[in-house]
Amino acid sequence: MSYLIAEKDRKILREKARIQLDYANRPENSKRRHDWYLHNDLKGEKPMVQLELGSFADEIIPERMMCEGEFARSVEYAILSNYLNQALFDDDRVTPDYYPMTYDTHFCLFDIPVQVEHTKAIDGKQSVGHHFVSQICDLQADYDKLKPSVFSVDLESTRAKQAAIEDAIGDILPVKLQMNALYSVPTQMIVHIMSMEDMMLNMYDYPDLFKEMMDRVADDTLAFFDLLEQKNLILPTTGHCNLGNGSWCYITLLPDETVRQTRPLTTNDVWGFLDSQETVGISPQMFEEFCFPCYKKIADRYGFLSYGCCEPVDPIWDNCLSKLKNLRKLSISPWCNEEMMGERLKGTKVIYYRKPSPNFLGLDRYLDEDALRKHIRKSLLAARGCHMEFAQRDVITIHHDVDKARRYVQIIREEIETCWR
């Protein structure tokens, strides 16, 4: 991709950058940032609330875009993503006072490029579903296809991109290289090259080979982390850095940039993220035997860990996840036993990271406020005695109704004021 930005697009980006900076400098934004630090430090007084824009962004962002060049549009998209939550929904997402970007990295498990087949909508443009092509069908017969994983960091492209953005908007918004939480999803990577069905069959047919493969996944992931350490590319995850599952890294309990000026950081100094949505179809005992050793091996390298996405975590809590001593944030999805996990997390240092059902906001054109209040109240009661956070994710559509989404956030806040503590 060319990083050239035409003059017309440059003017548009500069105007959008000024808008972002205006939101970033507002007092309510500073308060949100302060509250996030308290929250992740376990000193917050009430749950944080965020509506994740990403899953319905196509209803919100494209109509606000004006740039024409491909690269300029990617920058414009990022700027809009930085401040639209504050502008439209008034949730707790912080608008940064800089333009964040990350290093261009590459990781290809076992040097097997993922192959995806898409199903198109009637118009032939939009993907309405996809399928991962299984390239490791029989683990014993195909084991020699598992080459060492390939990974790299492209510093040249990163610096070129950074320079282009700085030239366009750097005098308005500083362009800051940062690192998000170290992200690893071992079973997802396996499914991407093996398919869900083949993963489960191979687990049964070749248990020893499967365990060996999972151990290699962990070792190759840690080798990639080692590369980042060797190149001094481990950056602090103490501010406006993405935590991997819709949350944010703000924390004072990990080394910040001041520390990095005195010594290189390691993976033990930063946040990490793991999940295993693909193993909901196996028993907790099988997860413990076949998958958890890989997960724990990776988790032990993190400073703090955020775990989980849409999978229910209650079946694997007692024998697996409770043993992760650096666990700080745990996803409580719509398929999770809320009350059980409230009891388990009460009085601990693990944040009850609640993801309400997306159906209340995304399924119908009109908001059933009574049903939503009942749903949120149930979560608040289940999490009493815990540190709690709400993140509304996986809302595929808001039916182009921004007011409904804003009201949705407001209702969650009202229930917090009524029911919390």
C-alpha cells in the first residue's frame, strides 16, 4: 500500500484530528481516564460501561468519511473510531489525545497460511459467512506439514506509515507507537488450519500427538514474544492500549514509559490476552488435559492476564482458570453461569467482565427497556462483592439508530446507580 496522502485528503484528516483533540481535552474525558486507572487497579467505586463500536461500525463510520485515497481513508477511519463513542454514545470509552498505532507484525502458525472460503450476499459484495479450509485433516498423516511457525516485525513499513501520518496531522495529534496487550488464541489458530470438526476428531484419535502440537503452539508463541523482547519492542501497556476483548489496559501496577527508559521491558511487564471459544464442545476434563497446559505456559509469561470472549468460563474455572495467578479480568459472557462466577470472584482481584446479551440492542428496532433493565439488574446482583465492568459486544446492527444505542448505555448507568452496592 502507498502511504501517500493527497492534499485534499490531508485537509480532511486535519479537521478530523482537531475534532478528536477537542473531545480528548474535555473534562469528562479526563475523568473517564482517571476512572479506568482506578478500575483496573481495583480501586473503582462502580462498574465501567462500554459499547463496542466495531461490530456495527459499517452503519456509523463510512457515512462520515470524506477521504478518497485508500491509506487516507484508513487513517480517517481510525480517527473516527477514536472519538465517536464519546460523541455518540457517552459511554466510558476514552478519546486519546494522540493517534495510536502499533508495529506491523506477522505470525503464521506452523507456516501454514490460513485459507478461507466466503459466501457472498445476493449483491455479490458482502460476505454473509465463511469457512476455514482444513489443511490438517489427519494429524498423524499430516504431522510433517507442521513446520516451525513464521513470525516477524516489519519496522520499515511501520516507520514509513508513521512518518506519513505525522506529516499529515502530527502537529495536531502526536502519532504514538504503542503495543496492545500481547494477544494469543491457540485453539482459534488450530481451527483456522484444521477446522472445528477435525480438531475434535484428532484430539480423540491422536491424543499424544495433539498434546505435542499444542505444546508447540505455546513454544512458537513464546518464541515470537522473545523476538519482541530481543528487538526491544515490548512497550508499556499501562494506558490507552487495547486489551484484546473490548476492554482497555489503563493500570498503574505495571511498568510504564518511565521504567522503560531505565531498562528494556519483558513480557512479564505487560498485559496479555487469551481465549478458547473453540473448545466449548469438549468436556472441562478434556480442556484441562489437552489445552490448558498450552494456555498456562503462555499465561505465565504475562504481567496481568485478561481471559475469555464468548465462551462460558464457569465449567473450566475450578480446575483451570483459577490457577492463573496473574488473572486480572475474566469474561462473563451471555452463556456463562453469572451467579456461580459471582460467588467465585467475590472478594478476589479478578474483575467480573460482564458481556450482556447483544439481543436487546441489536435484535429489534425498538428497545425493550423493561427487559433490558431486568437483564442488567440480574448481572449486577450476581456480581455484588466483585469488581465489575460492562462491555456490550457483538451487536451486529443498531438499525442505524444512534439514539437507541445512547439510551441503551444510559439505562445500564441508571441500573448501576440503583442496584450497585
